[in-house]
Amino acid sequence: PDSKFALAIDHALLKRDATPAQIDELCDQAIRYKFKSCCVNGTNVAQVSGRLQGSGSRTCAVIRFPLGAGTTAAKAFEAKDVVQNGVHEIDMELNIGALKSGNYAPVQADILAVVEAACLSLLVI
């Protein structure tokens, strides 16, 4: 892909039955094509972080994917955990029910708790 286009790609493998070999292939593709990041579930962050080290591609993890229906405390804990395992970027799923109903307080609480727990300079929500 065009280099500017490739730098915008978050290469993802989020299926629950992803094997270590599939995760390695995801990383190898990101390195080969110079993708911005590899986005995975928290259980795969350490593997991806190690594989991408020094490549220029970032490690990204999803929080409460795909439903976003976890508690604020659970989202914050998960964010802290993936940061400790080497993540550079977090994609957090929002509480869509609260958002759709106009109840923004829990959505804001989730975002603030994840930002505080993660202590990241870059946070994608």
C-alpha cells in the first residue's frame, strides 16, 4: 500500500480464537507494509508488543470489545493491565446504551477512568 495510506491502518485480529501463529502473521504483515498498528485483544498484547518492538508499528488493544458493557472499574483495570503489557494505544468500546439515551455521565466516567488508569499520551476511543 501507499506509505501514507499504510500509516493510517490499524491492522486488527480480534477474534477470540486467534492463535499465536495468526498473531505473529498479523505482526509480520504490519511490519512488512509499515502499518500504523496491530490491534488485538488484551490477551495478545505482550506477544504483539514483543514482535513489533523496534519496527515502528504500535501495539493497540481493545477494551471491553465488542459490547462496551463492562463497569467503569473493569474498563480501568483492563486499560492498566494492557499498558503494563506494552500497549501504545487503546480502543475503548463505549457504553452505547448510555450514550444513545443521552446519559453522558457514565460514558464520561468510563473515558476519564481509562485515561487515568492508562497514563497514555495517545488514547483512541
